[in-house]
Amino acid sequence: MWNTIIEELRKAGNKEINTFIEALSPKEESRERIVINCKSQFTYDFLKKNKYLSKIEETAKNLFDKNTEVQFVVVPENEEKLQLEFNFNDKDKTNKNNCKVSDEYEKYKDYTFNNFVMGPSNAGVYLAAQAIAKNPGTGYNPFFIYGDSGLGKTHIIQAIGNYITGNKNKKVYYSTTNQLLIDYIKAIESKTISDFREKIIKNDVLLIDDIQFLSGKSGTQNEFFYIFNQFYDKKKQIVITSDKQITEINDIDNRLRSRFSMGVTLEIIPPEYETRVAIIKKKSELYDMKIEDEVADFIAFNMKNNVREIEGALNTLKISHEFIGNGTIDLKFAENILKNMIKKQPTEIEDIIKIVSAATKVKHSDMISKKRTKGISISRQIAIYLTRKYTSKTFKEIGEKFGGRDHSTIITSISNVEKLILDDEQIAKLVTKLSKEIESSEKGL
């Protein structure tokens, strides 16, 4: 019965299910009840959040009986072993002696899946990237990754390329969009467009970073449209990153926008506290640094925006410690060295939106949109309430930031949250938690 459910999901076009299926297994199967094991609480929470569990339940009822009960049981495992659930190893040596590595693919050899820390903020992208690396061109094509700078997009795209070049008999072409633009202009000037195209399309995998910089470059867009089609029509894998959603990239040919949307699009968001701690510990191991747990907590609490900030803090500690320290890096040393990197900043509306967005899992774009679904509306109202509490912005200024709402809507939002704090214990706890995070960020603690 379980295999039938999976096959039906695949037929319905749920390609992503291939990525997560290894984390699930049937415990009990009958028309009355189907019990599915999840290998960890993290897996269960992630699949539930992304509606995979409800898809499985709905499919089972359609296939067997509308009264079929579907249960998911968490089989506890060490969460630190989560990545092993998917049986993935960068060091797989399959076909290594026969692999083809393009001359263009030389950078970031340390960017591997083993060096990437997975958490709720990036799990979908991470797992889909692994599936692509194992079977390029078969399921997620093109694969479009978007998110703010410094969240790991380049690491992921490079990890895909590094795995393929090390384990598959395939050539990989990687380029930033800016470098692609430079190469294209040089080809025009030297009248070597054919060579430019051939250098790219002779490869089996196309990896392009920061595609948003293609905006407004009509000539390069036309050329990239041709290159894209050459890869796609031959079922060669394409992976693209951007700091914006496809729909938010301005001045780009609609033909390209349509092509980018044909495959799978996933977002990376800023890592939550627990993932930041894990990243710090992983990076400190890679940098051969010994840091106390308190130091990891201190950095994670203060470096909330992206991984690049964390790397900068660790590099600063490492260099400083080599000159003036010895032994393990303790909290006092870290506070002193990083005091200029971690300083009090005035609270801005953007900061509050980011904090609320991360806590409620509502996208920044939805927070300031006209959407009025319950979850989005409540998150938006909480952000408005906190903005009024922690900034000196007027109702009009707040309204302009939150999608051009008028001042009466802002007043109503604040009033609604005040009532919810009194009537809803969960909302009250959430607002208290968010308030503490905002206050801590103000103090730079």
C-alpha cells in the first residue's frame, strides 16, 4: 500500500517526494489504518510544514477508503545524525577515475554537502540539491534557488557541482552572472560568439549564480535564452541562484522568466538560532578553532542575518587569537574582540519584519503584501504592533512600509494584537519572545 501511495504521488507530479521518501517507512498497512515511521522529529516537522504529510494522507484516502486512517509516528534518533538519514556522502567514489571536470569549474572546492549545515531554514533546498547531484537532469530541472545574500546559495550550487565532478562522468560549467556578462562582451568584441557558446554548451551541467544581475541586459538575455534551451532540450541539469524570486526580477525577458519557472523553485531563509549554533560549531571545526559553548551561543545570538556574518566573526576571532591568545577561545575574549562588530543599532522596521518573519515562517514579501489569509494577517499585525512599540515611526510611515496601508488600518492592527495578547496565551508568549529578541538586538547582547 505504501509503494502504491508513493507511485500515485509521483504520477501526480509531486517530484519532490523522491527527496524525502527515504526518511519515511511503513510500520503498519491496512485499509483501516496506515502507520508511517518518520526517522526524527525534525523530519516530521519539516514534512508537516511543507504539507507532504497531508498529501500522503489525502492520496491514501483517494486510493483505498475515505475512512482510511493515516498516522505518522516519530522514531527518535539523534538529530545530529539527520543528514545521514538520506544516505548521502560527498566522498562517494563512483566513477571518480572517469569523471570529466571542465576548465571553468575550479573554485570553492571546500563547498561540499558534508560541510553544509542543514536546518529548517534550508532543508528543502539542501535535500533537493542532493537529489540533483545524485541524478542530474532527471527530476528538478531547472532548479531555481532564491534568498538573501550570505545564506548559502553559492555553497549549495557549488556542492552540487563538486559532487557531480567527483562522482559522475559529466562536465560542469559554473559562472556568476557578472562573469558571464564579461565573457559575452569580450566574445562580441573579438567576434568569437561561437567559441563562447561552445565553451558553455559542451558541458553536461549548467550552474549560474546571481541571475538577478541579468536584469536589463537584453543582449545577454537573448544569448542565455539560447544556452538555456540547449541544456534543457537535451535534459542536461540547470541550477540557478538569485537573491530575488523569479517574479521580482525586473527588466527580464518573459521567455526567460517562464523558463526559470518550469522546474522547482525553493527559498533559503535566515537560519534560526539552533542552526546558527550548529553552523558556528561546524565552521570552528573546519577552521581548527577551539571555542567554548558560550562563545557559540554569543555569536549565534548576535549574528542573525546570514552565515557570512558568522564566518566574518569566526575569522576575526581566529586571527586575533593567533596573535594574542592561547588555548580555547572563551566568552570574555570573544566579547572584547567582537565588540565593534556587535554594537547597538537603532531598531528599524526591516529588522522587526525579519524577526517576525523568521519566527512565524511567513515570507517577507507576504508580510508587506495585500494577502489577507489568517496566518499572514496575524503575523503582519504582530509586526505592526512591535514596530509601533520599538520605533518612533508614525502610523502613516508604518502603513507605507506594510504595503501602503492607511493609518486607520495600522491602528486597528495594533488594537487587534493588544486584544489577542489578553485572550490568546500562545500569541502572548510569541509577542513576549519576539519583544525580548528585539530588545536583545538593540543592546547588542
